[in-house]
Amino acid sequence: MRRIWLAAVALIGLSACGQPATHAVKAVAPQATARKAGLWEQTTVSPAGTQVTRLCVGPGDKAGFALTVADGAKVCAEPKLRPRVGGGFDFTAVCDLGDNGRQSAHAAITGDLTGAYREEVETTVTGAKAQQMNGVRRYTVTAAWKGPCPADMRPGELELPGGVRIDPGAGG
């Protein structure tokens, strides 16, 4: 089964410096909820700026919470997922990023995974060799379903600003 990124999960791995990491984090081991198949537009707002990405979600793809890097190496302990009073859920995860330190993350996710949702994310990095990577970062992700995926976009592909596409499920 092709795997998808849950925006907060993807951003946990990409947020250490407010810059994209050199490896992609992907979700595996499907968990609670499926996002609606089709094209999702995700807007991330942080002190570093705003970034809009597009994700093609295939039928039956799940929002998973066990994290690995693109080469398949497990870097994160099994995250804890808790329902929120009034809807949505919280999750926490701790990831060992080697020389890039230890990252803990918490996200509060509200909304509807069939139409639109919002995430409030906080990550803390400690022990990174590059001191600028250490610290607390906060950002917000909003995602909205935009319709069917374009014909030239495969399920699992993530389109970054400038049209660059990556497939976090490729080879895994």
C-alpha cells in the first residue's frame, strides 16, 4: 500500500532549523484515520515564513504515525495518539535524528480529514551538533481537500514550492 504523509508528521522531520531536512520522513504502519483521496493543499506558517505544498492521497491511504526516514531506517519511537475532547486528536513523538539531535514533537489536530483540518505543532530539538538546530519551534499547518489528483501526480507524491515533487513512499 502506498504511504502518505500526515502534514505534522512530515513537518516534524523537516522543522529542525526551519529549513527542509536532507532526508524525508514518511508515515508507515497506518493508524486511526484515512484522509479523503485526492489532492490536498497544505499551508505551513512559521516564523521562517509560509510554505504551500500539495499532496496526492490515494484511495485507502491512511494517516500513519510511525516515522521512518526515506531509506527505511526507523528514527522515531511509536507516537502516542489521543482523542481530543470536542473532536480531533493530539499526538506526541520522539525521534533520534543522529547528529541532528533528538526531536520531540506535539501536535493538536482539529477539523475533518475529509475536507479540511488544522494542526498546531511544537517541536523541540536537543543535542544537535549544529547548535542552530537546537531549540523550540512552533508552526501551524492548515490543509484543504482540493479535488481529484492531477493526472500526472501519483498517490503519495508531495509537490513542494516551485513544482518539485518527491515521493516519500518510493523504494519503501
